[in-house]
Amino acid sequence: MKRYLHVSGYSARYLLLATLSLPFIVVSPLQAATPVTPIAQETREPEAATGLQTQQLTRYPKAMVAAAHTLASDAGQRILQAGGSAIDAAITTQLVLGLVEPQSSGIGGGAFILHWQADKQELTTFDGRETAPAAAGPYLFADNGQVMSWREAYVGGKSVGVPGVLRALADAHQRYGNLPWADLFSEAIQLAEQGFPVSERTAKQLAMRWNQGLTQLSPAKAFFYPAGEALAAGKVLKNPDYAALLRRIAAEGVSAFYEGANAQAMVQAVQQAAINPGTLSLTDLATYRAYEREAICIPYRVYHICGMAPPSSGGIAVLQMMGILAHFPLAEMTPRSAETVHLFSQAARLAFADRDHYVADPAFSTVPVAGLLDADYLQQRAALISVKDQTHSAGLPQGAKPLAAAPAIEFPNTSHLSIVDAAGNAVSMTTSIENVFGSGLMVNGFLLNNQLTDFSLTPREGDLWVANRVEGGKRPRSSMAPIMVFDADKQLKLVIGSPGGSRIINYVALSLVAVLDWQMDVQQALNLPRHTHRNDYLALEAGTDLIELQAALSAMGYDVRVQDLNSGLHAIEVKESLLEGAADPRREGKVSGF
């Protein structure tokens, strides 16, 4: 059942699922219940924080770009000044990010895009998630009957999904672009040809040699490790191959990426990879489609919070957390207290329990979205939370089928950009190639993703299939969670999102609470110390005053671990006469505008 929300002066193309009155199955906290089983997760963070320092709020009167690199933000801002739309600026910003921040995103990966068209009061989303090649199957990552470890699986061709970000951006540009397609490529082409200084973060990640493939596979090895040494911070790096490809795409359109010489080069790189050759085909590339999907939204206090539908689990999980937390007086609670961390962690545990059981590509599995976001179901979930103890029971949403829960490792090597243009249009876009430097395979100056390892490598648990198993043409589950918030007058209030792998869900939800409940400005919200729970253990951000809560939280029964939590949030809050923007101090982001 679909229902659109029509409010005076507001006709949004999104599905307000929380207003549906549907039957569902719940388990009362007084009844026997299924345990919320802790799930093993990768614990090592490949990008350590360089030291958390607060940043200052940025204000501009007309338009703004908040992105993960100075060169990318400035390039997007110049597009806005030239009369470009939010989606025009997003295209330029992404093309530059793929050049100067290649470890995190690029045209060899995928993205989820929320777009707000102010004059039509229209919210649209574009799903540019990668897909598995048609020849891939549930046992793609099984070797002689044994499931490969994640570290074995991500390197090389087997993990490469069909890239989707360019197709999604091209589709969005057809609908919402102001400037000619070719004009949006000049900034990245110029930087690639003239060179740019390697950032400290890129140099540090190269020095760590986290990605095995990058040090073993050509041509990436020679590009990032000339003469066997990692590129140093400040070195001027040119990428003529990337510039040449962008010139072809600018002149010929997105087909120059998905067909012809570039497509043949991608297929050859994957199928003939020296490590884990894969099955990507020319047909897989030529037939890739981005999907325009309805956003999912719930009411929260006087606001409406909207995000991506599946295959994003991030949108559902963030909305579930907020729907659960809406039943508690957060505005009266103290940030950075044990009680607040406990409450937030319990909401996160419940959301992750549902995520790991039910969320996958909706074209392959019935995802009970309406049940998961139903207001009564979220109230029942909130009732499971004790103010003193950890939660030990969970319910079952409407439409759920018995499937096995299984994790999929997602690393924080992603990027997010938030944009508002001079007409009030906005983009919230999270983009990724998954692991740091993706699969390690490089083609025409860009890296190919390893997003197929976002599937569960194990397709079955006992007699039950895992919803997020590999299947040909399927999109892997993602935690990316671009979000927009609308105020009581149904006007755009907040554009936000973050990298961070599966921790994205926690990062974004905490920032929403900070702005909407604690009335912090967006920079104060992004400066907050991080804490996360993924239904595994409670992580407190190292180097912050949260570690003072470790003893109290341990006494409550938590497995508490202190570690770097490398969010990379970028946010813009729309005020009456200006825009306020923020970049996460944990990374190299910048807010540009005019």
C-alpha cells in the first residue's frame, strides 16, 4: 500500500510509512522473546583519527557545499556561483572527490542521493548502488567449499560490483540540472591535468598499507607507490588517464563510461585480475540502471525525517532509532551522560537487530519496510528498553519472513556531501567504493569498488537463507544514510549524512538528536564525542570525555571498548535568512559557499 503525504503548501513524493495502520506481530517484554544475539564485527579501524579538534560554524546567505576535501567543496561552490543547481554542484564535487580522495569514493563506486526541489516541494531519491554481475551467485566467495575471509575476498576482481554513481548522477542531472553536462567536468579535468597536493589523510592511509591489493595490483601499485614508496603528503599528483576519460564522458555522455573502451577496460581488469578474477561483463555494464525511489519518512516531534529506502539499511535504521527515541524525553536529558549513552545504545541495538535480519535488495527479498517503521511497532520496541538494564528481547515486524541474521563488514572509507543551492534546492549524497582504495583495481585513473563484500559472504545459516546474500543483478545492503529533515511548516531544515561503514547509522542519529532535541547548531552537533552500538559492543570515542563513563556503563553490563570513531559528517541547516554549515573535525572536510 502506498500513501503520499499532502499537506497545505506541500506535496512531497515520499511515503510516510509511520502513518500506516497495519497489523503486525510484536513480542511483549513480558513474553518469551527471541534474544538479540551479538554479532561479530570487524573491529580494526583503517583510518585513525589525527586528534579531535572542534571546528567553527560556517555561515553563508545564499548557497553552500559541505564536502570531504577543500578542493571538492570549492569546486562545487564555483558551480553554484555560476548558476548551477544543487545536483550540478554534486556532480562536480563527486568528480573532484574521486580524484583527490580516491580512497573513499569515485566513479568506480556507487551512491545514494536525496534531492529536494524547492519550487515543487518535491523530495526524490536516486539509488546508484552497485549491482552484482549476472553470473554471480550465493557462493561467490566460497573457495573449495570454504567461505573466504573478508580480507581474502575484497582484493581483486571478485568483489567488484557494477558501478552506479555516474548513472545516478546523470539521471538526476536530466531532471534537475541547470548547467550543461560538459561544463560540470572542467574543474576535475583541470585538477587532474595540472596536479594537486596529496592530502595528509590520503598519505597516511597509503603509508598504513591497509589495502593489500593496492600494493600488488598494477597500475594502482605504480600510481600510489612509485618506486615502491607511498605517496607523501604535499606531493603534487597528476592523473592524465582520469582527465582523458572525463573528457570523453563530458563530450559523449555517460555511455562513454558504461560502453566502449572504458567498459572493455573494466571488464578486462576484473576478469583477468591477478587476484580473485571476477565475472563482470560488458552486458552487466551496458544494462545497469539507477532507480528513482520514494524516500521513507517518519514524524519526529514537530519534524519529519526522511531517508533512503532499501537496499539502504541506513535510512530504515536511522528512522527506527529516531522513532524509538521519540518515546523518551531527550530534551531533558544531559548529553554525554551514562543514561543518555545507554538509551541511545539500546535504540541502536534494536535497529541493528532488525537490520541484520530483514534488510536487503527489495527486488530479491520482501523487506517489511512498513512494518519496521510502523508507529505502533516502534512504540513496542521502545517499551523493550529498560532505563536501568540492557535489552534482551526483540519483536517481529509486519511482513517479516524467517531469515537468518548475518553481518556484512562495511568500512568507513566512504564520503558524504551536503549541498543547498541559491534556489533552495538540496542534495544529500553518500558515496563510496567501500574499502579504503576499493578492490585495488585501477582503470583509466579511477579505482573499482569492492562493494560485493557488503553482501553476507555466508549465504545460509543452518536451514535459513540470509536475506543479504549474493545473487546476480542484486544490490548489496548498505548502511549509507543520507538524510533530510523538514520542520513543522514542511520546509527543509537539515541536510546531513556521514561515512563510517555500519557506524554511519549511529553517527547520523546522534547528530539528529543533538540538533533536534538538544538545540545545538550543526557544528556543535558534529563536534560531539561519538559513541556507537551495532548490537555487538559499546564503542566510546578515544581521546574524549566519554571515556569517563566507561566504568558506569560496564557496570550496566556493556562490553565497553575505547577506540577511534572516524565519522565524516557534513551538514547544512537552513535558517530563515542564511545557511549554517558544518564539517566533521575528524576528517579534512570544508564548507564553501557564498
